[in-house]
Amino acid sequence: MQAANPCTGGGANSESLSEAQGNFQSTPDADLDEMASNGFTRDAAWRQLNMNERAIFKSESENGTRFPNRRIENVSEYYWNRNIVREKT
């Protein structure tokens, strides 16, 4: 759900992916180390949403087109593997 629009909350998580990323930045390093020791991994190409991507997705969310993107079926379709700004402007 949030992969389709990272600025929309709801579903299993009350906060949006964008909000969660902001909150995660304040996570202490010790907590990150614990997550890694418990097997948490992320895609090697992962990155946070940039400001332009946030603006695009937020605009879509506010304009009532919460999920203009089809569901993600392949890791190559996640925002961090695409140029969202070029695709949507």
C-alpha cells in the first residue's frame, strides 16, 4: 500500500512511509545495531525519499489520487530503484 504512495498512511501502519523515515532518522545507533543482529536487512540500493519525490507523492495524496501507481511486483519498481521525478514531471 505505502509502496504505491509513500506519503499516504493507513493499512497496517498508521503513519506513512515518509513519516516513518523521518522518525527513523532519530533512532539511536544502538537500536540500529540490535535490529541488524536480529536479522533486519534492507535492499542494498535503498535510500530515503528525496524532497522532490516527497512533494510529488504528497501532492498525489492530497489531490485524492492516493494510489495512482499500480502495486509493486518487482524490487526494480520501488522508488529507490527509479527516477520518480523524471517519470512524473
